Amino acid sequence: MYLTHGYAFIDEFFMQHHFERYTSNKYLHPQPVYFFFLVLPLMTIPWLPFFVVAIGKWVFELFRPGDTGGIAENGGVQLKRFALAWLIVPLVFFSFSGSKLPGYILPAVPPAVVITGIFIARLMNKNAVWRYPIQVIALGMLLAVYVAINFALWPYADEESVRSLIAAADLRGFSQSKVMGYQSPSHNAEFYAAGRLFRDGEGKQQSTPDIASMDTFTSPEKPVLFLVRPNKLEEVVTNETIKTEVLAFNGKLYIVAVWPK
């Protein structure tokens, strides 16, 4: 990649998508510092109830002064401490990142599975009657997730994607119109408006910094679709130098067709 693209590869892949993602909110994925502590348990589904119980029990046992006898069986204290350390390091490290996406903490999932697996194995070794309740609970979690994904999470998913905005604009007759972010690019649009985004000489997605700059990209024959944040909508639709039509809203962004007057 370096031989093909030179320093541009180093800058884009390492400097921007590693260091700048961690130290800033350049790519617009801000989350609170506790975000990953909520996300990690969800990644253990369908074993989530057992992971929560296991992690609470093991933290208490591992650090209870003068009492390690109860955790030496079925796996050993060393494995459990190692798994806990393995889990904590990426969890804490990425909690301080300026940009947060669930995939960042995938390295913490294997130790979470180790912790959960040993807990379940010890539970069943102590009493075989737990075998079937554990399977029933896991199946219940899978069914609950299926129901949630299909009936409860669509509004949230819609807010995190411009898919519905692009589709709504296409249905209104703007399927050939170019797409652009107003004052900030929408990296999500890379997936749903591919081939319709404005790019600079280096191939990076462009956004217009102000309304005056819109004339550079629009024409009476070819309106441009702008992705506008709610707090910026009024200044766009009330501006007398452009003609606008609000097409759709997904909870976080409006898509607005813009023509010059």
C-alpha cells in the first residue's frame, strides 16, 4: 500500500484512522466514557445473564483479601486473573477514545467468553440439574434479541443511518442528485450514496462550510441533496438566496433539496 500510495496511505490509515480517531471526534462518533461498559455485555449474548453474574462474582472473589480457596477449582486463579486483565485493558483503553464504535472492543470478547464459560462449567459440575435451565435461558435470550431487533430497534437503527433519507429522496424524484453534508460530512453516506458524493482532489468527501458555498455545487437543473443537522435547519430553509425543500428526517439529520434562486 505504501509503494502504491506513498505517504497518503500512512496519513489516512495510521494518522487519521488510528491516532486522530482516538484523540478527537473527527469522524463524529462521540459516546460517554462508560459506553463500552454497556456494549460489552451485549456482545456476550446469548450468555449475557451468566456473564454479568460471573464477572461480579469473580471480581469479588479475586480481590477478596485472604480468601482464594473458592476460585482455585475448575480453571485456576491464574487463568481467571489473566482473562480479567485481558478484558479490562481494551475496555478501559478505548473508554478514553474521542471516537467510539462497538467494534473497537472486539478484543475484549474472547476473555468475556472464557470468564462466562468457566463459570457455567463450574455451575454444572456442582449440580448437573443446571444443564437444562442454562440452555433454556440462552434460548430465551436469543428469542428476546430476535424480537427486539425486528420490532423495537428499528427506530434507533434508522437514526444511525442515512439509508432511509436517501431512499425517501429517491422516491421524491431526486435519485440522480448529488449528496453532500452541510458543515460536516456524513461518513455513513459512503454506503448509501456511493457515486453521488462530492470529493476533493484527494478523493475525500467534501462538505459545504456555509450557505454561500452552496452555489458552487448547485444549479437550477441539478439540485443537491444536503444532509443537515436539526440545529442548522432553520438557517438553511430561511435563507433567501436559495430555494429549499425538506424531504425527510430520521431523528438526527434532515435531507434537504437545494436550488439556487
